[in-house]
Amino acid sequence: MHTPYEIAKTPPSCNRPVPFWSWNDKLEAEECVRQIELMHEQGIGGFFMHARGGLLTEYLSREWFEVTNACIQAAERLGMNAWAYDEDGWPSGFGGGLVNGKGLIYQQKYLRIKEIKDAKEAAEVEHRIAVYDKNGQMVANADSLPSEGGLAAYFEVNPYYVDTLDGKVIAEFLHSTHEKYYDVLPQPERKAMRGFFTDEPQISRNGTPWSFILETEYRQAYGDELLPRLPQLFYEIGDDYRQTRHRFWLLITRLFSENFMHQIQNWCHAHGWQLTGHLVLEETLHHQICSNGVAMPHYEYFDIPGMDNLGRYFTWVTCPLGLFSAAAQTGRRQILSETFALCGWAVSFADLKWLAQWQYVHGVNFLCQHLEGYSLRGIRKRDYPASLFIHQPWWDYYKPFNDYFSRLGTLLAAGDVHYRTLLLQPGATSFTNYNDRDNGKLDEYDQAFHALTDLLEASQVNHHYGDEELMRRHGKVSKGELVIGAQSYDVVILPKLSNLGDVQFTMLKQFAEQGGRIYGLRNDLEHGFYVAGVDHSGDALLAKVQWFDSAEALVAALPADCRAVGLRTPEGRALPDLNATSRSFADFDGKPAVLYYIVNNNREKAFKAVIRISGKGLERYDVSTGEVVPLAYHREGDVCVLEHRFEAVGDLVLLARDYEVPAAATEVPVAATLPLGDAWQIVGSTENLLTLDHCRCEAEGKELFAHEYVLTIHDELLKFERPLPIVLEYAFEVDEQFALGTPVDLLVEHPERQKILVNGQAVSNVAQGFFRDKAFERIAIGPQLKCGRNVIRLEGEFFQTEETYECIRRGKIFESEKNKLSYHSEIEAVYLAGDFGVATPGVWQELTADSTRYTGNFALTVPSKLVQGTDVGLWGRPFFSGALELEQTVELTTEEANKQYAVRFSEVFASVLEVTVNGQCIGALTMPDYELAIPAGMLKPGANVIRLKLVTSLRNMLGPHHLQDGDSHGVCPYHFYKTPGGVFTPHDAAPWNDGYCFVKQGVKTIRNS
């Protein structure tokens, strides 16, 4: 039996990242297997086979399963985990359109209510449920409506998604998708596949849900009729409207939990598979209420519960903490996050670590990277980038990142969680406030809850949430502790709330009677206190709560041992940017240990911290190597104390022991920074690029645009809804310094479908290889170039199937259709690649987010051999996406050469910076602090050659280039479009700028000393 320490040293595939592998083109088994083998080389543990927009192999067809079989076999051979994704696009549940296509009963419905003038208007209401007078009293029929009018309750239909509350609908979903896998896969592949990912299933994204089963279910649950009470869901009518709302939303939550989540998990288990995935809109209680009631109860029915974190920023901390709480309480060890979507093509390893470690310190321990694109052709390159895959220039440097979080995740999943503080989640309060209109104080309750939990985390008070439904399923009070499943708590905190569930209330009373400590944040948002919507304002429990007027006062009053660790600056100030968590091991490496994981959530700033941890001995776990190493600390009684500098994006794993551990000597800092100048010679480079994203367009022999952005042209051609002969002309300049005859390749998608002319001369449309991704096929055009204006002419046909046009029309109504959209023809940018420079005689402007904007023309020119400053884009490489080698010589005296030096940089604008000194590589920098010690004896008197290899991303090649605000940290397909009206910009488009925005690529001012 291996210890967690031994397992984490070389993490098994089940603890390694399993990304979304976007199946988004015509699939070929041989290519799929090639891609799997490359994943394996970079430390990836498996993949989710994810049908996605751009897919040209029929979903669940014979060809689909032939590729699936080949992929499962390859995974089995390599020791990887193959998972199925349960839908064609997302959200899960509609079976690619088969389930909702069965008719009204199966389709998603929204409950509505509106004012009506008279019986005649009532009779005209489509899908009418019931009619009420002005006071909300139900009338027998429309004819008996009073003359002053009243209200009509009715439902709207979304024909493109399903009723996820109805068990028979979800049974049909299982029949349409899951059972096909079971029936078609051969037994060995069926056994080897791990299970299914269900993605963003939802009750409603458009207000209060309705289902034909609700009347019966409400009656059975509460012994009451629902229809007479519908107006209370929308209006504060009657003394018992809170009770009605609480009952309704609790029922909605339970139906979704049982009929969708639990039914699918039961089916998976019965067939030998597991279930993982995540819900939609998990961030706040307001987000959750319509989409899933409350999220926490549903996590129990995932074998690996999950969440998502989208964009280059953090979601609300309540999202991972709610997931972590439910997982810990229900005994789930592994916790997934679908993460890194929308980060943009410029996302760096430092960004990825920053995002991942924030999630890991709050409970996540298993990465699902979004995503790996089978292809980047057409719309696929804009699919919530970045694609973290083989086309990235930095791909060969990916394994250390994957190893790091595999080790860390292995340990966090293996250790036991013992949090002693429970914060009640105010889901019951959200139920009573939601009215599908102004929603009372719901947003203020959300903000107060988030602020309180954020303050607890900033104060290193580890805590779980107490959800009403999970407390009903698994809660009890025993020996002065409030128990929820596998977790026990002796401190309970009440946030601002006005309503509790009845089980929560009963358990709190028992907890107080047994001497439990309850701390409460006084509610200044509403008067009154309710239990399941019934007034309990005078209940004796309230007198047993220690109330506080501010979150700060409440947190300060908590017992000191509620805090995971002591974290202060050397001057004694708090460190709110630092979060911590802990795990207990009865046997970590043959001996017990408590693991503490501490992270700096600040992307830009470093902090020096004094850390205090209970224990007799202290060691550091080096996540990069998997080794336990000594560190410098001292004892103050039963507390170990150390100082540590947390760099920006820094983290630290400590092991507290119940026995004495020798302390390491205090580290002596490197004495000097190697003096480097700002000027660098370019001594090596992958091909330079020029992106051409505007062109002239003819359709049916008539000029449609003289000069326009390619995606605008694409959307305009779609409006014809018929095949069109088209001509596209991309113009660019070549200046007189450029050496004519230099090899230059045109990178173009589907060249075989087009006749290609360069300056009027026909060139072969047979590709000679590709650039980074097989979408970008090479056509040699160097001999055809001339000084001055050059024109690339593409002649072909613009064609879509009728199904594509139907999908576009449906996609503007609901996302399930848009998310499976595939085009046959696409109007895209083309690119020039070669050993050239790009002249930029126009105007450069500094922007935020380490980006710049260039306004003016571009021209091919002679490549520069020099970089002066921090951005290679200013030196003839604005669109560069690859690896650049820079070099300079440092002269040292004999005395200087014998000193200990380091190379240091204040910032690195790249994914990787590899440093070589006198021909020997000393390391690759991907994270702050950007420094590397130079080994003794490597420097010499006289000239020393320092070489930097700068490895960038695809951002400056692929954009988006034209956002008014510059670079975005939340990149959607929407951000690549200029004009509204398309399927990705149905209502508006992002603010546009004709100039070109680039992210900086280079090294920022080097610190000299």
C-alpha cells in the first residue's frame, strides 16, 4: 500500500488533468490517436470526448463510435482515462435535439403572470394555466373574472431545451445518448471508459420554471394546491406568501436533484460508469435560484462534483466553497473544475497557476482544462479561447505545470478535511425574496453573504456552508456538535438572513441546547425572522445567538483556533490576499502530518509573511519535485514559526509534524544581479507572421465590400441563404528594403476549395504542410511578391447546408443550437509566414493589461536583428507567435566572474523565458519572481554570452485585435465581431476599434545592481 507521499511523487492518471477535448471538425481516428499520444507526453491523464461547434462527423453515428473506440483503446494502452461528454454542444439534457424534438411535454417551460383587462383578454392568453382577480384570488374560469380585470398565469415554451424537472424527460435523454454508448461500444471499450461529463444542466435561464408535473408534486409534498398560490410567487400577496415561495423553490430544487442528477447517477452506476460535470450559474444565490434552485444538494449525485471558473479572473469565492462543502460533507474526495475558458490566447503559465491555485486552496483538486481543440479552423479558433493544446508555441513546456497540479491535487484529495466552522447558506432567504421582478433584497443578501465569507477566508478562517437540503438528508446534532454527513462543526455562523429551513432551525435549537456556539450577523436588510416562510420572530433561539453589527466584529470574536494558520506581516498587519487550507494524514510518508496549503492570490504583488502553525516540527513539501525538504523555522512552545516571502502567484505547502524536525539553516540570498542592458541581438526565430483580416469581396460578380473585416463579410454572405460564387482579395504592402524572392508562405484554410492568384499569377492550391495547426495550410507565394501593393485573390464558392441556416436561426433563440453550429464555408483571415519584418510606420499607443494599439499600415520589410526595450512587436514582429532567441554579451573582470550572480527580470511578457549562460541552459522562467541563480563556475572573466529564448502564445496572430478596450481577460466569440446581427452577436457587438491591439512580448526592464 503506497502512502500519499509516494503516490503524489508520480501521480496516477486518475489524479492528472482531464481536459475538454473539443471534437470540432471531421474526425479521423489516426489524427485523434496522434493527439492523445501528445497529451500523454505532457502529463495529461485523460480527456473528455466533447462534441462541439464545428463538428462535421455526425454525432453518435457509426463514424462517431469508430473514432470513440479508437480513442478509448489508445487511452487504455497509455494508461489514460477516456470519458464521454453527454451532449452535442451544451447544456446537457436535450440529446442533440432528439429529446426536445419529441414535443411540448419534453420542452423547457417558463411560468409567467400578467395583468389582463377582462375575460376576453384572458381567453386569448396562450398556454393559460389559471386566472385570478386583482387580489390574486383564483377564479373558476375566465368568464367569471371581475370587470376590473385581474391576472393570468401561463407558460412560455423554449422548444430548444428540455424540462429537467420531469423524470420521464430525463429518462428519454438517457435513452437518446447514454444507452447508445452502452449498446454500441464493444465490451472492452465500454469497461475502459470512465463515465460521462454532464455540462451546465439547468432548470431555467429565463425566470421561474414550469413543468406539467408541478401541480401533482406540490400536492403530494405539502398537501396543498399550487395553482391558487401562483400569484404569490410574483407578488407579496397574503401573510403566507413566504411559505409558498419557500415550498415552491424547495420542491423545484428537489425535483431537479432527484429527476435529473440522481437518476443519471443511478443509471451510470448500474452500467459501470461514473458521473462528473458541473451545473450552470453556480456563483451566487441569485444566479442559482432559477437555474438549479440551490446548487449544493445536487453535488451529492456527482461521483466527482465540479464547477467552472471562466476568464482570467476569479469567480465569487462562494462558488468553490459551496462545492467543497457539499463534497466534504458527502464524502467526495475528488473535486473538479472546468477552468481557463475565456482567458484569451495570451494567457500565460503564471496566469494559469494564479487561477488554479485560488481554486485549489478553496477545495478544487482536479483540473479540467477548457479546452483542447482538435482543430482551429474557422469559428473553432474563437471558441472561448485559449485552446491549450499542441498548436501552442509553449506546448513542449506544459508537463511541469501538469505535474505540479497533479501532485498538489493528489495530496489535497487524499487528506482528511476537518473544518470546525459552519456558515449557514441563506438559500431559504433567497427563496422568499425572489419574485421574478425586483427580487426584494436578494442581491443585497448575496453581497452580504459573499462579503462575510470573503472576510472569513481573508482571515484564514476555514469554513463550510450549511445547505438546507443536505442538512435534511445528512444532518444531526451530537455531543455539542452539528454534524452534516462526514463533517462535524462546533462553531456556527448565521449570515444576514430572514428565513431558515425547518431542519436547519431544528438543528440550531438542538445545537444551542447542547452548548454549541452560534455567532450571528444582525440583519439590517429586513425585519422579521421566518422558518420555512412562517413567522418565528420571537423564538427563544434568537436570544442564544451572539449577534454582531458588522462582519468585521463577528470575525474578530471567533475563537483563535478557528483559524487555519496564523498569517501576519513582520509588522503584525493582516494579510488578506493570502488564503490557507489544511488536510490531515494519519500516514503521509510512514508518519502522520497535517498539510497546510497557503497561496498568494495577488497577481502582481509579493508579501513577506510570518507564519504560525501548531506542531512540534515543520517541513516543506516541494510540489515541483514531490520531495519533502527542511526549512528554516523556530519553535515558540507548541507553535512553529517561520518567515516566508510569497511572490506574486506564490504558494507554499507545509507539513506540520507531532515530533521534532531539525530546522534548515536560513537561506542566504544571492548577492548580485548580473548587469544586463536593454538591447538584445536577435539570433534565432521561428517564422514571423502578418495577419490579414480585411479584404475586398465580390459575390455573384458584384462588389459587396471594397475593404471590410472578414467576419463581417461572412455574416453578410449568410444573409443570402444560398450558394454564392465569391472572390476575396487580401491586399498588403512590400517595402523596398525587403529582399524579393525570400520564401514567404500564405497560410490559408481549405486551399483546395479555392483558386489562388497572387498579383494576377495563379499558384498551386496544393498545401505544403501547415503552420502549428493543420487548419493553417501552407501555400508558397514568395516568387510572386513585388515591391508596393500586393493582392492575394481567392476564388471559390460560399456554401452552407440548410441545416446550418436552421441552426443559425434557432441559435439566436437559445444557446443549445448555437453551441453545435458548424459551417461548410467560412470567411477567415489569411496569414503570411516567413523570415521577414513587419514595418509599422503608424502610431503606437500604450494600453492597459500589458497591451498596445497600433494604428496605421503594415508592410513586409527586412527583419530586424535588434530588440531595444520590452516589446518585440515594436521591432518588426507585432503578430509574432512562436519562439524568439535574444542574445547579449556581458563583460566581467576576474573578480566579478567569481561572484555569485543571478539573472533577474521585473516582468516577462511571454509564456516561457528560457535562459542560457555561455551555452548552458540554467532554467526556464514561467512564474514570478523572474530570477534564476547562475551556478558557480559558469561565468568567466571577459565576455559572457547570455541568451534568452522567449516562447510566446498565439494571441498576436489570432486576436481579438480590435476591441476598443484593448486586450480582454474574458474572451468570448462575441469579442471577435464588428457588427451586430450575427448568431454570436444577435443584439450588439463589442465596442470596436479599427486599430490593432497586441499584447506585449518581451522582457520588461531588467533590474540591475
